Amino acid sequence: MRRKISIAVATMIAAVFILFAPANASLVSANSQEVSYEVKEAGSNNTSVADGYFIKPAKLTVENGKNFLEFSLKDADYVKSLSGPHGAVKVISDSGNKRVVKLQVGDISNPIDLQMHIVVPEEVAGRPYDHNHKARMVVDTEGVDLSALAAADKKSDDQKADGDKDKDNPKTSDTTPLMMYTVLMVGSVGVMVFLWRRRTASE
Ligand code: HEM
């Protein structure tokens, strides 16, 4: 008897969990991929001093038709500002010397112009160091499929929009599992009550 009641309770709990699980839990975003890159001097193909402070790889993301690179900076305290052709980086997180930033980059098949303000303490640099520098970020585009990333971004946007629409006006088919679980839940409660009443009647 106890076992039957436990099964009924377990079924009910499972039904409640499934019932209230977020509708968009299955949404997977594939609009980003890792890319390697190098920071080169502004006026030559030589590797820039800055390259050692830019951690690889970066995460390339396409959002609403715009390309972004997200990457970390080492010794970020020295980097007072950093911007690209579309403006300053957005700081995603900043913990001590490591800063994660996101930069809108435009066309990644060409070098991306960077401007930065760098201040290094004299005891570290060995001399006063407060410079506005220029450099270029060169992305390794091999294996990068921008149109696939854009398509994945559009798909996830469409799914989100559908999700929002469904909240206001749920499609008939979407209510089917809801009804099924409600029936399941009511059924479980019924079984429990039935078993409980039979037990109390036999006592
Ligand atoms: C201990 C720290 C650093 C030292 C000793 C140092 C030293 C130097 C030196 C000697 C130059 C050659 C031109 C000049 O004298 O201005 C230079 C240029 C440059 N530095 Fe620094 N630097 C340091 C930190 C940084 C940091 C943190 C960044 C950026 C994240 C940076 C970015 C640049 C850039 C972009 C140039 C222009 C030439 C190039 O692209 O290589 N530096 N640095």
C-alpha cells in the first residue's frame, strides 16, 4: 500500500516539475565560435607588443547582423581604454588583472584597427609609460562561417519571438502537453485519494 502511495506521489511531483519547466529550455545558441587572432603593429606586419596582453582564442559572435569579438586582457590594469572602428569595448567582467571585453568588429576578413590608452607604472616599465597606441587585430578566418553564425542567430531570435508570442496567444498544439500533465496530476491525486480511502475503510 505504502509503495503504491509513494509511486503516486512521485508521479505527481514529476508531473509538476515537467509542467513548470521553462518552455525555452531547449533553445541552443550556436551563433558563436572560437577564433584565433594576432595583434600586429599599426604600420607593419610585425607582432605588436600588445599581442602578449591579448589572450587567445576570442569568441566570435554574430548578433543582429553585427560581428563581435569577446576576449580577455592580461594585466588589464595597464589598459585604460581600448576601442575599435565601432567604438569602445564593452566590459563583460573585470576581476583583478583579467578583464573580459567585447568589441564590435565589422568585417573580420580585414585587419581591425585598434586604439588604446596604456599606462604602465614606472617601477614596472622602467620609465614613465603613458601612451596612446594604435595596433591592428588580424583574425584567422579559416573555418569561420559567418553566414552560418548569422543564420543561427536569426533562428534563435525567431524562436525567442515565437516563445514570446506563444506566451500571449498559445497555439492549440502547445497546450497539449500541458493538458496531458494536468490530467496526469489529477489522476495521481485521484489514485492517492482512492488508496487512502480504501485503507481507512479497511481499518
Ligand atoms: C611592462 C609593460 C610594457 C612595456 C615595458 C612596454 C614597452 C613598449 C615599448 C618599448 C614600445 C616601443 C615604442 C615606445 O617606446 O613607446 C611599446 C610600444 C607599444 N606598446 Fe607597450 N609596453 C608595455 C605594456 C604595454 C601594454 C600593456 C600594451 C597593450 C595592451 C602595450 C601596447 C603597445 C603598443 C600597441 C605599442 C606600439 C608598437 C607595437 O604595436 O608594438 N604595451 N611598448
